[in-house]
Amino acid sequence: MNTVLLLGRTGQVGWELERSLQPLGRVVACARSEADLSRPETLRALVERVRPDVIVNAAAYTAVDAAEQEEDLAYRINADGPAVLAEAARELNAWLVHYSTDYVFDGTRGPYSETDATRPLNAYGRTKRAGEEAIAAAGCKHVILRTSWVYGARGKNFLNTMLRLAREQEVLRVVDDQIGAPTWSRTIADVTAAILTRLDERRFSPDMSGIYHLASQGETSWYGFARLIIEETRSLRESSPRIEAISTEAYPLPAQRPRDSRLDCRKLTEIFRLTFPTWQDAARLCFKDSLVK
Ligand SMILES: NC(=O)c1ccc[n+]([C@@H]2O[C@H](COP(=O)([O-])OP(=O)(O)OC[C@H]3O[C@@H](n4cnc5c(N)ncnc54)[C@H](OP(=O)(O)O)[C@@H]3O)[C@@H](O)[C@H]2O)c1
């Protein structure tokens, strides 16, 4: 019987993980009040109390634009906290599963593989990259899943923003010159559970430990994603807005974003024999499951 310690249970991915991890054993799921990554010094006592076989860290500072003003806090949550979790995992010989982002890349030439050089364009990306490095340096058994453009029925994300704007506005102006792969939080949770099952079945070999890319298959722009959302959820509204493609420059934000942050996910398929849905199929499943009645 495994014990899994899950951090970030209230987030998009954490919410789905609490369900997906159930078949693996006892899941001790923590919210921010029980495991605060901005207070890294408190985390070791938690890990020592729970004595997990696996730590799954879905908690993070994810406010990309606000991070430009709060890089120290973001660093504590995204790098210092995970570093303590990694050291505690090493001492218990536990696995640490952690999530990172396509925003560690500069977006000049996707699709990116795990060995490509990183060059974050913004503070959030820098703190997430520092978290990856801290975990690797701690020397625990780890799986870092870099993912992209996360959405789900729950939480603050592009899907929910588009659904809200579709009720409020006649025209939606959406950026069409950043490409990537929208990835459903449930896909991430289910793939995490499948990875942990595979790890449980096999003898440990050091090459399993490391960074993996995990995203839906295919690619689109935010505009392309918005079109699918609006078309597939027509039945929720009396009328649907017109969608207008705009450039990144026409929608200035505090944090710079990569233009092409597609992730090459072949390593995950090769090592763990897992495949992923296309971004359209996953989005339709999400809408069917959660939105369209
Ligand atoms: N969202 C994306 O588009 C995206 C893209 C690529 C990678 N990722 C990565 O995927 C992972 C999951 O992201 P997500 O989209 O599920 O994030 P999310 O929905 O923003 O949830 C973040 C979670 O972290 C918690 N949290 C924030 N500050 C904390 C702190 N100081 N201590 C403890 N918990 C804290 C939040 O708790 P509260 O509910 O209390 O705020 C929440 O449970 C993260 O590592 C993120 O960097 C996300």
C-alpha cells in the first residue's frame, strides 16, 4: 500500500489528481493552509509526519503577469518550497512528482524536447526553471512533467475566461500568433497516475528519473482554441460572439510570452508507453463532461 502526499489540491491539476490518484493507495491531500510552499521551513515536518512513498506537488505560484512584480514570492513557492520537498523525498527514498511549464523556453523554435536549452522570457518561467534545477540538485527520484496551456472546468483559465466573455461581449479579440497545445487538467492527472503505476510495476532505474514533456497532441493558437470553445459550447448561449484574430502586440501584458512553445512529448511515450489525446478531442471531452448539458 502506497501513501501519496498531494500538495495543491485546490488547483486545476490538484483537483483532478485527488481523484486520479485514489487507486494508488492512501492519498493525503493538502491545501495551502496545510502545506504552504511560501514557508518552505514548515514542509519537512509535514513530510516526516506523513512518510509518503510519493509526493505529488501540484501547488505553484501560477499568476504569470503578477510574478513580474512578485518574483521573490514566486521564487519561494516555485523553487525554495520544491527544493525542501525534494530533500525530504531523498531522505525517505520517495518519488517526487512535480509540474513545470512550457514557459521555461523562449519560444523561438518549438517543438522543444527535454534536452533543449531553456531561456525563460518572464519571471514566472525563471522561478519554474529554478524549481526544476533545485529538484535535480537534491538528487531524489523525481518526475518533472512540463506541460502547457492548462485548462479545466474548474479554476482560472482560458476556457473559463472565454465562456465568461462570450456571455458579456459581442466580439472576442484573441491572440493568433502564439502557438502551443491546450492541455486538459484531467489528462495531466490521469497521465500522472499512469506513470506512478508503471513506476510501481518496474524496478527502479535511474534513467526513469528526470524531466518529461506532457501536452495534448497537435497545436493551435489562442485564437484557434477560442474558436473551438465558442463553437462547441453554442448550446449554452442564445447567441455566440464573433472572434477576431489579433497579434500579441495588440494585447500587451506585463509578462512576455513565448511565441512557439510546442512540446515534443515522445520521451514520455517511449519510456512509459503512454499516448495523449489531441487537443481538440480532450477539449470536447472536457466540455461534454463539465459544461454542455
Ligand atoms: N496553468 C497553466 O496554464 C500551466 C501551464 C504550464 C504548467 N503549469 C504548471 O502546472 C502545475 C499546476 O498548475 P495549475 O494550473 O493547476 O495551477 P492553479 O490552478 O493556479 O493552482 C495552483 C495551486 O497552488 C496552490 N498554491 C498557490 N500558492 C501556494 C502556496 N504558497 N502554498 C501552497 N499552495 C499554493 C493554490 O492554492 P489556492 O487555491 O489556495 O490558491 C492551488 O491549489 C503548476 O506547477 C504550474 O506551474 C500550469
